[in-house]
Amino acid sequence: MSLQRGCSKREITVTMSQAIETTGAQSHPVADAFTEALRRAQAEFMEMPGLLLTEAQAARLWCFDSALCSRVLQTLVEEHFLIRTRNASYLRA
């Protein structure tokens, strides 16, 4: 029996220099990846009440690069889904 560690399953990497908008009825792959990252983060916080993560912990848990993780957490705070604590941790609002 072998245990694997790390983020080999589904790593999501989105560069922030790429557009995150959709045009018309077509979806943009970067927008889709960002939306998937948002949904994944929301699902984790909903499935585990009381989950408290720093940005670094969240990036490791979800296998996000630091820029994507920062943007996802910032978006969830702006949408009042999460709050940022004094010690820079994130908790469901």
C-alpha cells in the first residue's frame, strides 16, 4: 500500500495577467478555472464548520498557486462568505 502526498490530482493554476472575463455565450478557460477554484474553496468551508486557514495553509490544501489562492480568498471576503481575522486567517462569515 502506498500513500501519495502533494497536489498531483488536480492542480489549478491561473495567472493573474490573463483575463478573467467571459465574452458572450462562450466561456473563457481562465474564468472557468477561477470559478472552479472559488467553488472548491466555498465547498471546503461549508463542509467543515469552524475551518480556520491562513493563506499558505489554504494554498497547500487546495493545491493553488499563491496568486490564485490570494485572489480566491479576497473574492470570498468581498462577497462576505469569509472573514479575515486579526492573525490573517480566514473563517466562514
